Amino acid sequence: MRRNQELEQSAVSRSALCSCHHDVPGLSQTSRIANLKATPVNASVKPQPSHDPAPSAILPTYARADVAFERGEGVWMIGSDGERYLDFGAGIAVNSLGHAHPHLVSALTEQAQKIWHTSNLFQMPGGEKLARRLADATFADKVFFTNSGAEALECAIKMARKYQSANGHPERFRVITFEGAFHGRTLATIAAGGQAKYLEGFGPKVDGFDQIAFGDHEVLDRAITPETAAILVEPIQGEGGIRSFPQACLKGMRQLCDDKGLLLIFDEVQTGVGRTGRLFAHEWAGVAPDIMAVAKGIGGGFPMGACLATDEAAKGMTAGVHGTTFGGNPLAMAVGNAVLDIVLEEGFLEHVAKAGLLLRQRLAELKDRFPDIIDEIRGEGLMLGLRTRVAPGVFVGALRAEKLVAIPAGDNVTRLLPPLIISDEELLEGVRRIEAACVALSRKPTTAGH
């Protein structure tokens, strides 16, 4: 014990020496930066009063709610004030297995103790394993890993153009998309989505995208020209308002692409990895794409995405034509494999489908009770939307007042996207909180969202 006390006193003495001698290497980089920031460089610049909070250094591209979460446990999030919130947003369909899932934590921790990054100049065993598992579970033969859904869509768009060029049709570069779509925030993907609010101020708009009305097969047929390379579609539009393409429409797209030499691209960034009760939403229609973009749920909260393709669609993607610094990172691959461990377990997808059915049934009861609040229920599995007669911001605010997190969308819809591991008890607790929000809203005037 005495020896330990002597060692502790010695360590304290050394720490004190380091902290008072500015040339000692033991002074941390953080301390050096803090000291530099504390030293005035211009005497004319007055420091802010200590009681005045400093402005955020984060670019203000989000209207953030005044809530911060410190930790999560399954389908629950705990705020900095200690309040517990039931998570029906899952980080916008990202936290597919909830918060701090022990299998994901274990996989990430184990990999973090081995190696974090090597680059794609070397073999990637974790990536090979995940790619093979994705290929075996889907239509795909090849996989390209990314960091996000937008990057996966960029890869898909490039692949479609490269395919047509490799087949002797460089004139085929245009991609048909649909009104209400959302495919990301890069210049190409905002052009693909076609929404004016995302395009404003970023002109000229990237050429090569032809947007048509949602779900109109005749218009789609007429929109195809000698310059068309592919059709890009979300089987269920997420931000567009949980709007599902009819199965017959998806089958018709597949037939058109086969007949006219086009590629069919599915954006399953939000719908994929079990969210609808199938591994991927297009499986409900019994059709398969040539290319598919995935992200969000595949990482369970860790940033990653992937572009999946058939050998035929990917034949133009040879060495050097596309790349990524962080895509396929060992940490991401470890987490992605861990997510599939759970999602591909026997009975897991059946659980999601049953939970989605239960949630939809209980929401239908609320719709009957509160017709002045809830207008329509949309979606599949645990990707549901409530079209309301009040503005989504008002409805989401009322839900948050009941300590339930949900996500606004287009077309006056609020998205309900709980983690796929949710139990019946937790799901019914969520319904009770939605009911309480409806009661509160029905007692006071609200702002119509139509």
C-alpha cells in the first residue's frame, strides 16, 4: 500500500512538472491547442461575456430540436436531462438493431483492438465476407462499399452510364426518376431527386435526369428515349411521404428495362435490411433490380453503405474507374457483418413483419378515434407513415412532448421507424404515446398542413 502511495505521489509530481513547462513533450496536443486559444492574438477583439453561450461552430444546415441524447438502450434514448424517450425514428431508419446492441458493440470493440484502416490498396477480409453474404442473400454478384447512401447512389448512376458506354451506347446516359424522390445531397443525387428546395442555389443542375409523375406507367413508357440508360426508383419513398410503388408498377419497370436494354436501379437505402419485413422491399413485388443502393440499416448506426449489382450491370466497373478512401473500412465491415448476423437469424424478419402488422392495426384504431388528426396510414413492416391533418412539425412536436421520437416527411406525413428489435410491449407503449399526442392535439387549434 505504501509503495502504491509513493508511486501515486511520484506520478502527481511528474504531472505537475509537465504542466508547468511548456517545452515538455508530455504536454498533450489538446492542452497546447487550449493554451493557444486562450492567448489573445488581437487585443482589440473583446472576449464574449462568460454568461453568453458561444455560437455553434457547426454549419447551420439543420433546424435541430433543443434535445441532446447522451446514451441509448435498445429502443430507448436518454436525454442529457435524464428523460427517457421511446425511439420511433431510429436515427432516420439507421439504428436497425436499436442502441448499444451488445453484439454490435462487441464486434466493433473487437475490431477496434486490431486494425482500423488500411485503404483499398490491400485485401479486405471483412469486406470480402460481407460482400459474399450480401450477394448470397440477394440478386447481386458484386458489391462496392461506401460510407453513405448518397455515395452508393453515385456509384449506381456511374455504373449505369458505364454499362451503356461499355456496350457501345455512350449516348445512353439519362436516368428516369420519380416525383417525390429523395436520393441524397450530392449534386448528382439532388438532380436525381428533382426537388426544388434541394436544388435552389446550386445551379446549374446536373444534366442527365428526367423526372416523371409518381407511379404512372404510361408516362414512364413515353419518357424513355434513345438517351435513356436506366430507371431509378425507391420501392417505398421515404422522405417523399412513405409512398409505396404498386407491385404491378415495379414489375412493369422490370419488363420495360428488359425490353429496351435499360438497367433498373432500386434505392433501398431506407427500405432495406429488414425494415419492411423482407430483407429488401423489392422482394414483396417478386422483382429484382440490376443495381441496388443500400445504407442506413446495414451499419446499425455506423456510417456505411453499399452498391450491389449483377455481373452484367457491373461489367464496365474495372480497376481505376471508381474508388473510395473509407469505403470498406475494417470497422464498418465488422459492424455490417454483425448486423447481418442478427437480421439473417431465423425468425427475425418474421418478427419485423408481425410487429409491423400489430403497429398498423393499433394505428388504424387511432385513425378511427381521431379522424381530425390522422388521415391515412401508409407503409410496410416497420416503415410506416401517418398522413395527418395537422402539419408534420406540429405532430412531431406533440409526440416529442410525450417523449416519443418520430421523423417528419413530405406529403404531410410523419414517419414511424422504430428499431427492428422492438418488443410488442414497447410497440404498444409507443401507440399509447401517439394516442396521448392525438388527445392533446384534438383539444387545441392546430395548423393545417395541406
